[in-house]
Amino acid sequence: MTGELAIILAAVLLVAAVGAAVITVRTRRVVATPTERAVHAALHTASLAARALRQGLDTESADTAAPFLRGLTGTEGVAIYSAEGRLLAQDPADDALWTPDVFDACERAAHESIAGGRRMLTHARTSTVVAQPMLAEGGDALGALVVVTARAPAPGLLGAVGEVARYATSQIELAELDASRARLDRAEVLALRAQISPHFIYNALNTIASFVRTDPDRARELILEFADFTRYSFRAAGQYTTLADELRNIDRYLTLERARFGDALKVRLQVAPEVLNVVVPFLALQPLVENAVRHGLAGQGGGEIEIIARDEGSDCVITIEDNGVGMDPDTLRTGHGDVLTNDGALADEKKDSAHVGLTNVDHRLRAAFGNDYGLVVETAVGAGTKVVMRVPKFRAGVRV
């Protein structure tokens, strides 16, 4: 029995050893071939260059990206020039490579490539200088990538320089697109603030003034609410906030409006606790609630507003509904207000001042989360208005 057991154990160990050997061989074959390692290294280098250039093209980003761009071209030196032909960075920074004649050749080639929008080759003693313009989609030069090499400018090298320049250009264009989106978002927030100012602040101050003599304590409370409302609405913070903060500011707004309308204005609020930390565009709810009060209820001397925020899987759905005068849907579609598209979402055409904020919010939602997240408006004459806002509970890159 002992002999048989020894034989079995020996067989098991042999199988295990063979298996381990096979696994080891397979692992070594899967890890990387020289070609795969070269590809991985190139992709990693490209990602490091992109990280710098996505901040835009300036001295700092060019200085950070230059070593990685030189690694991608496989040349002895790289210089990056701005659209105006100004040297932003060179790599290696301090090296005997950058002799006066090489430096002059780089300057000349860079200026000519930017002006002509084409690749330029020139020579400086034992080196060859290749300048490749970084051309945007519209044909404008964003700058120039200049390489210095001791090798003959073979087609493979020229092709590599061209591809690296195009890659750098795409990252710079993405940075400019991000910056233009941020500027647009700031402009839209400013537009919302401008809308708040004339229509609401005047009425709020008048309401507070009416309480100064008759009910000083009430006037003091309203002044504090008004101060907190304006502090939030005109803050210099980022373009996003939490739903909890938006609702808190809406409560201040409605407190001031209830002081004006009295019992004629009723508000019902129903919010699922799990969506309070959902991130929404700053001042996304204010125009919707203000629209309901000003254009839905004020014309009939009061009414009821219902605000619901519920959890729907990966999304948060916010509904603001009033029982005011409503609006003719055909009027919305024919250009006297924000226009409803076939799927019920808002599209931008000639705007009526009553609904200027709706299109603004719709645009910002779509810009932040995609076209699946615009506003949906349901309304009819005499039947009130219901505005539905859907936002994802999480979206990469969107944070407070």
C-alpha cells in the first residue's frame, strides 16, 4: 500500500510539475513580445503627452510634453513652437545639440511651416531639421513640431513626425473645445443670473419693505433669506452643485414668493433621500420653479406647485408641475416660446421671455450628460405645465 501511495504521489507531483511548466511557458508567451512591448511603450508615452497637451498649448504644457513627443518621433531633439512662431519648449533642454546654426534652422523652418501650412526640411551642418505644422481641422496652424535628427529624412521618419504632429494637434483641439464649453457654460449661467435680477429681486425687495413697519421680525427673516438666496445664486463656484443645495436655494426663493402671495401659493415637495447628493448643473432648478410661479400662477393670483425628485435606477428624475394657466403646445412648436421637438424635448428657436430659462437649462443638461437628458415639457391651455428633468446619478467628469 505504501509503495502504491508513493507511486500515486509521484505521478501527481509529475503532473503538477508539467502543468506548472506549461502555465509558465504560456504566461511567458502571453506577457509580451518585443513588438507588443514597443506598442505598449508607445501608447504609454502618447498618453503622457496627451495629459499635458489637454491643458492647452503654452510654455508649461509644451515643456511637459516635449520629452514624450521626442520619444514618439525617435529623434535627437524636439522643439515646439506656438501659432505665432514663438519657441515654447525644446528637449533636451540643455544640450550641445542646440548650436546656434541648429537653433536658427529650427526657427526658420518653424516660421515657414506655420506660414505655409506644410512640412519644411532644412539642414544645419550634420543635422537635418524637419518642421511639421500642427494644423487644426479648419486649416489654421496651432503651432509647429520641429525635430532635429542626424539621420537622413527617410519616408518612415517623415511619416512618424507627421503622425505625432497630428496627434498633438488633436489633443490641443480637445483642450480648446473643453475651454469653449466652459466659457459657454459660464455665459449661460450669467444669462440665468441676469434673468433672476430684474424679475425677482425687485418684487422680493418690495415684499420685504412692506413688512418693515407691520412685522419687523418677519422682515428680518426675509432679509436673511434674500441674502442667502442672492449669495448662492451669484456665487463664483463651479458649474455644478448638488441637488440638495439647489433645493435649499429653491426653498429660499419660495419663502420669499410665499411672503408675497400668502396662502394663495401652495408648494408640495417630495424628495427621495438617496438622490440628494446627485450632481446637477448650477441653477438648473431655479428657472423652472421661477417660470412656474411667474408665468403659471402669478397670472391667476396663485396656485399650487409640486416638486418631486425620485430615484429611477441609474437616473434621478425631477418633476416640477404647476396648476397654472398653462400654454398652447402649438405655440411652443411654432416659435413663440421654446420649441418642443418630436420627442417632447426642447429645441431652440425664437424665444419668449416667459421661457428663456428653459432652453438655457435644456442646453446645459445636454452638454453635461448627452442628448438623452434634456428637458421634457407637458402643457396645455388651462391645464398647467409639467417640466421633467432627468439626470444620471453618476457621470464621469461631472462633479461639484
